[in-house]
Amino acid sequence: VAKRREDYRAPEFTITDIALDFTLDPSATKVVSELQVKRQDNANAPLELDGEHLQLLEVAIDDLPFGDYQQTDSGLVLNNVPDAFTLRIVTQVNPSENKALEGLYLSNGVYCTQCEAEGFRRITYYLDRPDVLARFTVKITGDKASLPTMLANGNPIEQGSNTDGTHWILWQDPFPKPSYLFALVAGSFDQLTDTFVTQSGKSVALELFVDKGKRQRGEFALEALKRSMRWDEEVFGLEYDLDIYMIVAVDFFNMGAMENKGLNVFNSKFVLADQASATDEDFFNVESVIAHEYFHNWTGNRVTCRDWFQLSLKEGLTVFRDQQFSSDMSSPLSNRIKQVRVMREHQFAEDASAMSHPIRPDEVIEMNNFYTVTVYDKGAEVIRMMHTLLGAEGFRAGMDEYFRRHDGQAVTCDDFVSAMQSATDIDLTHFSRWYSQSGTPRVEVKRAYDAASNKLTVTLTQQNLATADQSEKHDLYIPLQIEFLAADGQHVAPDSGMFRDNLVILDKPVTELTFTGKGSNITPVALGNFSAPVKLTSDLTPLEWLHTFRFANDAFSRWDAIQQLYNWCIEQYYQGSPQQIEKVIWQGLYEAVEASQDNPEILGECLVVPSFETLCQTRENIDVHALNEARQTFSHDLAEFMSDLLLVIYQTNQSDSYAYEPAQVSSRRCKNVVLTLLAELPLAETLITEQFSGSDNMSDTLGALKAAQQFDLVLFNNLMNEFEQRWRDDPLVLDKWFGLHATCDRSDILAQLTLLRQHPQFSQQNPNRVRAVIGSFAFYNTSGFHADDGSGYRFLTDYLLELDKTNPQVASRLVTPLTQWQHFAPSRQALMRQQLSRLLDDASLSKDLYEKVSKALAYG
Ligand code: ARG
Ligand code: ZN
């Protein structure tokens, strides 16, 4: 059954205080919950608590046994309750049997919880909704020897030992919070500690808990935390509010991390990093996820969501904040490109699929399905557009007002926009349609020249096509960054119509800009800095893309020009006429690269050919193998054409010592991107072998392996075997190895996958392993997943039918590639739908898979 946003009703009761008492046991953990309940309005309503997979042991009201209730499989209904009372509920749960990793679970000897979005109801009966904010105290009792560390939110206020070998601790969180922010962790860890002094002089204890023996790999995360804390003070004036901030890294986790108040729980993948075991990208991700969860303390925890339809209120905003942070810590351009790749590869695909939804969804069957690139990343783009419109100062003023109005409350996206409205003269009413409308707008740039009046008209058109979820669309309010280049590379300005320097607002279907007396030869450079999440098409010629690369001011536009040109080139191959690519174009690309040699950052980005997934977003009726082949052949020819230059770049970007810092990261990336291109050519063999054997860091090691995968199977297998020997006892590192095997282009890939599943380090219970093997295959092995006989689709389906029984959340993420058939040729769509039907035929299919699969089958 779907829930609808418009059906929101305020709760009939609220809970002001909750005292939880856990007695930890692997298969029978007892949970005593004492709630202070207050009726809000309706005098007759029964109290309906949420609860799932619980064994109910006891119910009492004001210390007297209470029997007037009904138990359903989704909760507990208590009839004829007073207006204000103490409710005592005792339940029992089985953490070791909990393979869904929602609620309280035990993995590798560690008890931990994941409550967002609706996991708390798997711990005890409760009003498990974000608009019920209560003060929590939590007592934990557990075995002293195996569980020396027992944590919950807030501050530890009392502890002691019992005579039976157990000990106990009492935690208190002074800030009222919704149940999804509750956390409990118990286990045995290595601990890193530090202090942070806030700008107002308060001292905060920082504590990071990692697996025994992994201490040194936690150091970077702790430093990243301090940088995040400082940054939020400097940029947003936001200070941490408790005396202690704890982060725990666990090996079994469905997502990246969770911002539980004062006690973040992380997938160890986003905490552990050192030179030997982590790539530059891993370091980047650790820092950005640490920042993301920290920033949630204000955008998410102090101000939270009224209901789950408002998820982007905290996620879009917090992603935007972590993006700004990352950009300040490293390189703005490569950060922006990274963000845009996510949009073009994944978000555009989601919006074109049966799962299309606005950043604030209207209808949800399983909330876990809506932690999406749309809610998160498109949500962040919408916040970014407000930042563009209001400017940095205006945006800050709006944020200040948001906290002034809503600190301590559970609010809506409309509340956020209205706080922003208070800080600007721009009317945000039209803009706010971005919250309710799904789909990727198309923006077209076209020119017409009238010689008689010497007037050039640039027509900017927006088009909003129907999506799976919405047939009717409206025009949006699109801030389009744009610059105009004359033939000599000088900038020119239109007669009028600009909102501000380099910014035009598209708020109707057609917007025209004219240039009088400046001739016909003007190149519009649109969508600077990816100023709006739209698909851009234009009438630029290949030579004009090169012109843009040479003369545009906006670095993102320069990169994008090369991407558009690659896209055009690949299209010529795809159409079977690569000879359309004239010599001047090859030459122009060569010169563009040559001219950028002193800038490894842009060079590294410009030498990445658009991914297969990105190429799909601007095409219909795709012949998968022909398009993939076109992309490969173009890459090969490009590498060949500029091999001498690439070799020089490869050599000049060697460094003799390793540090994770922006200049080195750019240079290393550039070198490894070049190596992947060179891997198209025989001369690469020695480069790859030497880089692999001489490498003292994971970035270069992985760079060599990726190049080897491209080069040939013999070299690849040799190096992969060596790598496996070195890292066989380190599953987190071995995930990279799993991923490389699973994305290899080889005819016996399914047999390979079967071997990988039998590997001693593979475990179907561990989401990281599953994502590394099955996820890499489904998302990124174009040739294997899309095998013409449908065997790739069948393999994934077989796997999901199994996985869904234990971990529906992860299964539902992995089904995504199968649901995104809309760009492919009809025969292929039929094969994919066939497998989707097999899933739907499973009578015990989870809500999670049901929602995505049934939508995908109903669409088209
Ligand atoms: N709030 C977490 C984060 O963005 C993610 C939690 C995801 N939970 C889920 N059930 N999908 O930082
Ligand atoms: Zn988040």
C-alpha cells in the first residue's frame, strides 16, 4: 500500500520522554521501554504504535498491567488510554538473526542499530515517525568481557558492574529527537580520541571506534572530522552542541553512514583509509561522508523532517553542504565534474525510468527506496540553484533565518524555501516547482541570423516531457549560466535580457537574446558550472566546441565542451561513419590536450571519455553493443592519435612520494587516466607492469590494474593474482579486486562470478561484498550484463530472488539496472522485462522490490 504526501496528519499523541533499558543477548535481547505519552487533540483516538518483528512480553500503564490492546503485524493498538500516562512495554528481539541490518543487529560480534527510516519499530513499539521528538535515556547491560564498549546517544551519566559478569551504562541525550536518530552500539574496539575546541571555547571529546588492529587507518577520518567542525563554524556559524562526538565503524552496513545524534555509525569503507590500502578517491569519500554526517547535526538533527516525503529537506541540503566543504578542501573544478557525473550517469537515468519522482516524492510504498540520487543529488542541485540566485551572503542569511525559526522542530521543504524567501527579493514561488516536478528538463540553444538587420537571435527553449509518475508538466524557473564568444575569442554581451552578468533566467518555454551589429559568428556557451540539472542540446559545431574549450571563462564549460565533442565523435562511430571526424578535429583535440599540459587537473578530466551510462542519456533505441564498441574504438583511435603526447604526460606526472593533497591527487589522476587510454596500445604493457610493481600507494596500484583490465586478460590475471595474495585477509581492500573481476569484459563472465561467490572472503550477508561483486557487474559490466542471450539479466534476477529473502534493502538497490531499460532497443527491453516478471511472480517478494519491479513493468 502506498502512502501519499497529501495524507499527512499530525500525530494524535506525542511522546515527551523515553527511557530504554537493553539487556543484550545474541538471540534474546530484552528491551524495556518507558514512555511519557500525551494526547494531542482527538479525545477518543486509540494509541497506535508502530512495531514489526517483535516479541511482546508485557504492557503496563501507570504501573498497572494493561490488556486492552490489539497486536497486528505492523503494530500495537491500545484502546481507552488516558490523556497523559506512563506506558511500559517490554519486548524481545533476536539481533543475531537480523540479516536485514535494520533495527538492532549483531555482526562480527558487534551489536549495532540502524533506525532510519523506519527501523526503530523493529526494536520496540513506538510512534516511529520523525515529527515525534522525545528526550531519550538509554541503559545498556551486556557482557563485560566481550562488550567492553557500550554506546548510545548523548552523554554517559552513570555506570557499574554486576556480579554475573555483566556491566551496565546509562546514557542521556538532552536534545529531544525522533526515533530514527536513536543508536546503540556494543562491542570491542580500538579507540582513537581527540578534542575539538569550538569557536565559543567549548571543549568537545572526539571518539572514533574501529575494529581491533585498524587504529592507524582511522587517523585520517578523525582529522577530517575536525576540518568539518571548523568549516561549519566558519562558513555557516554552526557549532557542535554536545560534549562528546562519537563515530563507530562497522563492517556490515546497508548504506554509507548514519547521523544518529552524537553517535554516528559508519560503513567501515567510509572511515578506514591509509596510503597502502586506500585510493585518493577513498580518502575523498571518507572526508566527504564524515563531513556529511557531521553537518546533519544541524541540517537533519536540530532541524528535522516533519515526514519522510520531506527527506530532501535534510539530505539535499546536507549533500550541498558536504559538496561545498569538499570543494573548499580540494579542487572546485574536479569536485563539480564529479557531482555532474553522478547526475548524468545516475540521476538522469532514474528520472527517465519508472522510478522517476520529484525531489519531494508524492507517493511511497517502501521509504528505503527513496534514498535516491534524485532526493540526494538532484536535491542538492536545487539547493545550489538557490545559492546561485541568492548569492553566498543571501544564502547564509536565509540559513540563519531557517535555524532562527525552526531549531528544535520537524519541518517541511516549504518551510525551508520560505526561510530562504525572507532573504531575497526574488520571488521563489515559481522556483519552488523544482520540489514538485520530476523529470530532467531539456534546454535547447539555437541561433538564427538575419543579415539585413545584422541581428543574431539566440533562442533558449525549455521542454519538460512527461515522466512515468507525472503526465502533466509545467515550465520551470531555470537559472542558466551563459557566456558568449566572438570569433576572436573575445566575450560579447546580448542587447538585453540578462538577469545578471552571465546569468539568464528561463522561466517560460522560450527565451530570446539578441545581438545587434555583432555579426553572425557568436558561440553561446551555456550551462556554465552546470547551473541547473538539465539536459542541454545546442547547434554548436565540433569546431565551436573546440573554440569554447580555448576561450570560455568557465572551467566547467571548457571541460563540458570536450565532453560534447567526444559525444559527437562517438556518435559518428556509432553511425558507422567515423570518417566524418575530420583531421582538424583530431588535431584540435590534440592541441587542446597539448595546451593543458601544465594543468593536470583539467587535463585529467578532459581525457576521460564519457561513460557508457552517460552516452545512454541522450539516446533512444540504443544498440548496446554497437554503442559500447563505438566508445571503445573512439578511445582507441584517440589514444593512438596522441600517443606521443600521452606518453609525455604520463612521465611528467610521476611523483616520488605520496601525500593525499590536491596537487598530487590531480597529477596522479591525470597519470592514471592517461594510462587507461594508453592501455589501448601495445606499448602500455611495460608501463602497467612497472607502475604496478613500483607502486607504494593504492591509487597507483589500482590504476595499473584498471589499465591491465583494459589491456589484456593475461596481464590482468597475473597482476590480479598478485594483488589477491597481498590482500587476501583484508576484505575491504579485496572489494576492489572483486569489483575489477566483476567488471571484466570476457565471454565467461558468469562462470567468473560463480567463482567469486565461492571465494572465502565473499559473504552474501555483507552488503559491501555483494555490491562489489553483484553490483559492479549489474551497474558497470556493459558487455556481460547486457549479453544478447539475456544471461546477464537472468543471473542478476536469480541472485536477487535469493538476496531479497535476507536483505531486501540491498536487493532493491541492485535491481536498478534491470529497471532502467527505457533507452534500449525493444528486443532488449523484452528480455529485461521478462526477468522483472520473474521477480514479480515471487509471492514472497519484499515491499522494497515489489515497488520498483511493479513500477518498471507497468511503465511503457
Ligand atoms: N541519513 C543517512 C545519510 O544520508 C542515510 C540513511 C539511509 N537509510 C536508509 N534506510 N536508506 O547520511
Ligand atoms: Zn544524509
